Amino acid sequence: MAQTDFQNNFRLVLEKIFNNWQNLRLAVEHGMGGRNGQQLAIEIMDYIYKYCIGNENIAQGELQDLLEELLDQEFDTICDDNSIPEICRNLLRYKELCIKGEYVQIESELSKLPQGKEWLRPDVKIVYTPIAGEDSSSDENDASGDSDNGMDVDESEESDVASCSRVTRSQTRKKEEEFVEPEPGWTTVRTRRK
């Protein structure tokens, strides 16, 4: 019974933390995970939950590495704002508090978080902005469940560069007049649509 209470309560804590993580939400909203970005975010949350529940002595660095790797693989995203270490530190701290049954303290601390809408649920739909020039055929290939998309090293590097400079369509339209010559070694690709 105590184990079930721990798991249920830790799940609620983890969901609250992930639902308040702005970097993950922005990655989904900006289409970095493709058409199924929200589902990928839910799967990452589920995986981290199972990982935390299934392992007793997790080092913060170990959990950070795992979460960073998942974000990089699934969203081509690297968080430079120290949100991942903060999330991992809090997850491990709240896991220990859940094990000790200190739910009053947990509730008190989590109530201080912004009361936003839970978006990491299958019944909530997030509208994402496709990347300018992106076609739907790449998402259809991703939806097939084939995790190895045949990228060679050069394509992978280009995709990392693209993920750092993704903008919305309205931002692209505004900047069309402001073309700046790229640095040597970089290539600018423009769409033909006007």
C-alpha cells in the first residue's frame, strides 16, 4: 500500500513539474518534435517516471544526462538555461520526500508553482507551428515508428543547426526583407513561395 501511495504521489509531482517546464512546451509548440511532439513529450515524461521509480540510487548527473539525451534525440533541443539540472534536482528531492511520506511539505512547495493548464495529456491538443519550408512527408516518415531515419552525419549536423534557428512563419515573413549574408561555412536556404 505504501509503495502504491508513493508511486501515485510521485507521478503527480512529476506531472506538475513537467507541465510547468516551459522549454519542453516551447519545443512542442514550435514543432521541434514534429507533428507528434506532444506525444513525444508525454512519452519522455512517462519514461523519466519509470526510470525514477525503477532505480533506487539515481545521481543527479545521471538523470540530467538521460533527460538531455532524450531532448536532443527527440526534439533536437539543447537547454542552456539550467532548467534540466533544476528539474532533475527537484525530481530527486521530491522522490525522497514521497518515500518519506512528507506529502504536506510537497503540496506546500508545489502550490507555489504557476497554476497553468495541464498540457501533457492525450486529451489536450497543442497547436504547433510547422517550420517554414517543412513538408509533411518528413512527419509521415517519423510517424511510421522507424526511429532510424537514415540520416548520415552531415544531415544530422544540418538538422542540429536548423533546430537552433527555427522561427514561426510570421517571423519568417517579417525577416524576408532583412536578408543578411551568412557567415562563411553556413548556407541559407530560402523557399520559392511568395
